[in-house]
Amino acid sequence: MRALTDSEARVMAVLLAAHPDRERDRLRQIGVPRSTYHAIRRRAYLEGWLRDRYIPHPVPLGRPYATFLVARPYADRPEQFVARVSEDPGNVLLWTGTQVAVATFFHATPSEPKRLLDRLVGERLVAPPISVTVRADGPTVPVYFDFEGLWSHLASLEGTLAYPHGLGGALDEGPDGAPPPPTSHQLWAVGELLRRPFASPDPERGGHLVGPLGLPFSQRKLLAKGWITHRTILDPSRLPPFQGRTADQVVLLSGTPRRGARPEELFALLTRESRVFPFLYVVGDERWLLGALGSSSPRRDEGSATRRPVLPTLREHLEGIEILQEAAPGFSAPVDHRYDRLATPAGRPAPPKAS
């Protein structure tokens, strides 16, 4: 596998920000000609380094609970595990490695995750898993598969444009103090956006052409309301090295928060002083879950003396810490950010008038 060039690494950082209205400023900062930028962007999608998705806010879809599962499927039943997880109607992501699996679900009730876990354990498909279920209408998932922080650090860029992107969060409330329910037209528009990355069977079209530029007003309004976001996601299993540095290890860490521990304080210490940029950060009442990318061959010149040690920092905030790690190339994605599975049926006609 060839290494990324300096220009490719810098353009990747811009793309991962998924922040088109500030793209011009970033291009000026990284010093890459626009023609080079467009050529690298197209290559990044064709090589599978990046993919675009529209990620919905779970609450307007009637699925206010998000569940994150980290499991170790038994070696003699991996196919059964994949089948059981992927058949769940709320499953939107499933990564499977040689020893570890990661899955995300959006559920309507808090009892659904328990029923799923009971089935996985009861059918002896997995060892006792790590599971965190949170309500998606609060600051419970401040980082959701956002790789911009890591990549800006890897490419030695100053700061980030949009990191961290989270999942869900507070919505504008109606007169009764609750977010108004979506109209039929809004649900239709959400469904159209969720299916947009998969609408063209032509691989030459490129994932970079499914972004928000040129969307109809009804769909742009959903983006403005925060009901849906456009994101560019990294595929660590296909990622080439850059200047001898790699991000070829997926590290999943969970623990119980210590009394008085604040998730925003831990996040700040990790990103500012330890220079660790989680791509996933889930804050449950009884358990926190972090996902990060590491290197199997860290460079000696990265200066451990100038970085705050990671594990002692985690121990200050968490106890009962579990760490699972696997090489990124060992992962496959049977369910690859398929939020279209939550959409209204394809082909449903739009109501004649938008709300």
C-alpha cells in the first residue's frame, strides 16, 4: 500500500470537517490548488477512504434511544451473530473484526436494547458484552464517528473546523415545551436524504457528489433545524499511512464514571493535553464509552514527555476500565452507516405541499 502524499492528507482533513461554507478558508490555509483538491477528493471516495452519509437526529424519527454495543462474538458463531444484529430494525452500523464487533442502534423504547442483549447472550452468540444506551435528546453522544480531530492532528494542521460532531442533542421546543412532531412531508424529505448516498448505482459518480449543495429548500430546512446532518466518514480499514504514521488500530474503551467526573473535562484533557481525539464518545448514566484510532508503530519523535499520559488521565475519571483493541484492516462493515434503514418506504410520494 502506498503512502498518502502531504496534499492528500491535508485535503482529507478538509473533507472530514464536512463544513462547506468554510472550505474556501481552509483551502487557503493548506495551500492546495483547487484543481488538486478536486482530483484528491474524487480519489479519496473512489479508493474508499471516505464515504458520505446523512445522519438523522433519532428523536424526530420516533427513536429517541441510541444503543452502542461492543461485543466479542464466539468464534464458532460469527455468522449467526451478524445475522441477529443486522436483522434488528434499529441497527444502523455493524463493524465486525476477528475478535471484536461494534454496533449502533436507534430504538423507540428503552426495553428494546435489553431484549436484543438477552437474545445475543441467551443464544450464546457473544461473551457478556459492553452496552451503553442513552437518550438522544441531550448531550449524551458529543462525538459520533467524527475523525476530523484525529486527521488534523495527523496532518499537523492547526485546529479543526467542525470537530466534534455529535449525535442528537436538544431540539427547538413547541408551545407545549416539547419538539413538534414531524409532518408527513418532513418525514418524506428525511427519507429522501437518508437514501441519497445510495441512490446512484454508478461508482464513478463519487460519494462527494451527494453533499448538501443544491438540495431542495425542504431538505435544506431539515439541515438547518438539526434534524439531519451531512457527514464525511473515514474508513480506517482502508487508510494508507502518512509520513510513517498510521491510524491502523481501533481502540474501544469503557468504564464507570467516578464520583464528580465530568465528561467535558475528560474530553478536554484528552484532546488538548494527551492529543487523543476520540471518534466516538458516549456518556451514559452508569458507563462511558470511547472509540479512538491508534498506531501499531508510533513515531519516536512524537515526544511522550510533552503529552499528558493517557491511561492515568482516564483513571482519574473512570474506574472498572475495559480496553479492547483490534487492527483496523481486520474490520468489515456488514451494516455501514445505513441510516436509510430508518426511512419511510422508498417510492412513497411526497405530500403536495411542504410544511
